[in-house]
Amino acid sequence: MQLRVTNPPFKPLLIWDGECDFCRLWIERWRFITAEEVDYATYQEVADRFPEIPRDEFKHSMVFIEPDGTAFFAAEAVYRSLAYRPSKRWLAWSYDHVPGFAAISEAVYKFVARHRGLGSTITRLLRGKDVRPQTYFWARRWFLRALGVIYLIAFVSLWVQVDGLIGSDGMSPLNQFLPAVRAQLGPNAYTLLPTLCWLDSSNAFLHLLCGGGVALSLLLIFGIAPALSLVALFVFYLSLTIAGQTFLSFQWDILLLETGFLSIFLAPWQLWPRELLLWPRSAIPDTTSLVSHASLFLLKVLLFKLMLMSGVVKLTSGDDSWGLVNHSLHWRLLTALDYHYWSQPLPTVFAWWADKSSEWFKHFSVAFCLVGEIVVPFFIWAPRHPRLIAAGLLIFLQLVIAITGNYCFFNLLTIALCLLLIDDQSLCGKSAPLPLGTLAALPAGLRSTRGALPQRLCSYASVVVAIVTLPINAWLIFSAFKPEARPPRMLADIYRKLEAFRIVNGYGLFRVMTKDRCEIVLEGSDDGMDWLPYEFKWKPGDVKRAPGWCAPHQPRLDWQMWFAALGTPQENPWIGGLIVRLLQGSHDVDRLLAHNPFPDKPPRYVRAMYYRYRFTTPSERRQTGAWWKRQELREYLPTVSLDQLR
């Protein structure tokens, strides 16, 4: 139905039923979207101005009147009004040109119009009382600060270990590694291993990168030049990750790099963005630093990918690596936690108590974990209320994991990503930080970046990143369901080029569920007869020492010892470097240990023994005071001396 009125409004006018609660909710959203371009009024107020339109028509459908007098009704009226927002013009175009679109739209509109009460109830259940496009200023502010804290933890944690790990007197000296790689790969080494350490691989430069990362993290925490700080943080941590070789090959290292890279496009490109520093809840953020919709979307994709892949691989990884056969069955049969608490790399003291819980509770916990990682991530894309529930469940899951296991800064980083699911309106209600008609033109604020060239270019760049990485992310998620599948050649080529920079990655946390726990115990001797053990700071050794809590710090040597116990010395060449440094009496390596039984001079001989460890039972704990019980299996590495190595 179309007609013309003889008394058209000066501005486009959408007329609605002021007695309809459902209409009132959605009119607020459309008013927000169209900002100052369209006026809104109830038919009870203006119906008398347009006698050409029957009053019953106003009661049954919305009416949109153009300044030229043309009137539109029902679904078409909604589409014509939203067309004053450029990104919504496709709706009116589809109504005019796509076969069946108009008929379906009008049928849906008629159904909703007849069931407004039900529509209002569903809307309030899913979205609450405010259905306006969400803004994320609170989420951005605290996410960036949390990211700064996590970067700070990562740099400080590495700084106190870097000399013993990759320093000139460490286990895998960087000043030997890079020349060897350069000799083997030639000029390709620079692109395959993009690190600033090509300029200088000395201990001093490693300390410069760590110290610089600490300073930049503090700038990000205090909101000073956040975008530039994030660029530098990414470059510094990428340089250290590559320089760190196997010691920085953990999934949370690449997760931090991918998160840090995508956050560059989320941060305001200002030296001193006031809404990151002093913005109270009632203040209006600066129009030149609004939240980029594309960057926010990419970070949500990262959280979705991380959780979904981590859940799916538990059920689809069925290889027999690590000495296991069909270990995915432990997840499918809900028995994974029968072994996990004592077989995980670095359990906390609470893991001992959790291991004593009843079988039904362990099985329930496995089911909760799988639901939290496979089902809940889909609600990241849901309306407000289901999305907030998903955020709460994901945060709770990370807290539970952190209680029983030392997973470094992984849990904190995942929780920080969950903050991006919390919109401003859910915190502030009707007093949301963006009043109508001010910055309401775009949900993500892209249009309001006029006059801020760096911010606008950053928004465009985030769209380019989305176009390039989304197909790769889609494939990575698919590969979790079909591990044996191979990507299309073009996609594989793009992924290989980006892989060195760690900006788009696959994840599979807890893919392997070990049913046994073997530990390597290093021992030294002066005479080859009497052997004294080296004690590590966090990994199991002395059976009477309680499991410790070191997170969010990561003792990287302790972690690598857990992986080394799953393989052979030949598969872990760095352990040879550890033995050499112990025989040489390296002070840098010594600082990574809790106890060196040869403090004055190094031993003549070192060997590595292989033990099976298990948690004690409550009765064994009461009788012996031990948290662990162990059984000697065999030699892991035979006795060696410095003379033999020479």
C-alpha cells in the first residue's frame, strides 16, 4: 500500500503505536540507528495531521512518510526509515529487487504485529529493556588495562628466566641459535623468524626487550598512547617468542600475540585518550576514538575459536602420540578427570584435594567443561542476556581450571577476552554512555571517526584483517572437527606467510590427556657412586613437598621438563644443554632451580632418572606426610661427564 499525503513533514517521519510496549522498545533502537535523520512520533499525537491515512491503518502498522509526501506501511515503512543509515540501505533495496523478500517481510511483520505481547516478552528475555545497538566503552577500557597487566606478567616472568634459558650461558644460547639458522636458511631466515634479535643476540639486548616490554605494559595499563604501545608490545613479544625457541612455544604465548595484534585495531590512536583514563560512567567518550566494530568482532572470533577448538579437539584427537591410544575416549566417557589432576604439568595443592572427590562429581565436571567449551561459545553471538550468561560461564570455567592447575597467564587472558562480551548498557541500563542523537549513528562508531585520520585508517585496516583472516579461522575451526583434512592450496599459502607472525593460530588446549605421570629427576655426583638430586622450583621432585601455586608466572624450565618426560632425550635436544650447564656450574641456569646440591663447585657426573609419580591417598598422606608417591623406572639419560662431552 502506498499513497501521498498533502501535508508532508519537513523531515522523514516514522509513526508508531504509542500504546505498544513492543513498538516502544524497537523504536528506541531505530532512533539510535538513524540518529538525527528521521523523526519519530506516535499516531496518537500526529494522526490528525494526515487525514488521508485511515486511523485503523495506524493501529495495525507503522507508517513512514517522506518529505515529498509518499507514505509507506508495515515492513516497508521500517526498511525505508532505516535506509537513512547507509549500512542499512540493503534492506530497502532487497525489498524492491529480491524476489520473495517483500512477501516474506510483510508476512513476518503481520505475525509479529498480531503477537506483540509475546514479542515484547521474548525481547525483554533476550535483550532486556534496552535494545539499542550495544556500545563497548567499558569493555574496551578494562580489556586494554587487563591486557597491559597480562603483558606485564609475561615480560616480568620471562625476564627473571631469560639468561638461564637462552642467554649466552643458558641452555639454548640465542647467540648460537640464530647464526646456525642463518647458515642453514640463508636470507629466508629473516622472514621465517621475524625477531629484533637479528640486530643483537646478546644478553643485554634480551634484557632490553624484557625491560622495554615492562615499560610499554605500564603505559598501556595507564592508558598512555595505547595503540602505539600495543604495536611495540607485539613486536617485542614476538621477538622474544621466536628467540625463546622451544621455551616460548606454548599456546598462551601465541594467544597473547594474536590478542595483542588484534587489540591494536581496538585501541584509540591518541596519545592521551581521556575515556581510558578518567571517563566516569556519565561522561561521553571522545568522538575520535570510538570502538571499532571490526576489531571487536575479530576479538570475539578469537574467543570463539579458542574455546570451540579446545573443546572439539578433546573429542576428535585420536592419534597414539605421547604413548596413548584413543585418548579422546577419556573425554567422551567423561573419565578425563580420573587422571588429569595428578597427570597435568604443574598441579596446585587444590588438585590433590580435587583428585579425592567422588567419581560422579569428576564426571559431571568433565561434562561441564565440554559443554562450556563446545556449546557455550555459540552464545557469544547471541543477544545480550544469553551472551552475558555465556561470559559468566566461560569466566567461571577459567577460574575453576586456575584453581587446580598452574596455566600461567592463560586463564587471565581468556577472562580478559570475556570482558568484551559485556556491553555498556548491561552495566548502566538506561543511563548508557551514549545518549540518543549524539554518537548514535553507528553501533561501533565507524562513521564518527571523521576528523581522526589514524583512527579511521585503523578501522579500515581492521576490515582488511578480517577479510584476510576469517577464511583461515574458519578452516582452523573446521580442522578441529576433521583433523585429517587438508586446507585449499591458496589458503595454505596465505597461512604459511602469516604463521611466522603468530597473528592467526589454531588452538587445542588439553588435547592430550595423559593416563600416567613420569618425571625426570636430575642427579649429580662427584664420584659416580653417591648421587644427589637437583630440586626444581615447581615441578614434582621431593615427594613431601606440596604442589605449589606459581601462576600467573610461568617457570618455563619446569614446564619443559614435563614435556621432556613424554619423549626421549633425542626429541628434546635442549636437555643436553641443561646437562652441560649443570656440569659447567652455570649460575644463570642455577637460578632456575630451587636447590643445587653442588653450590660450591659443579659435579663431575650428571644423570637423569625416570620415575612414575602419583598423588598419595588420604591415608598415605596421614601416615607419611607425603603428597606424592613415586616408583623408579629406569635411566632417562645415562651418566655423562664434561670430559665425555668434550
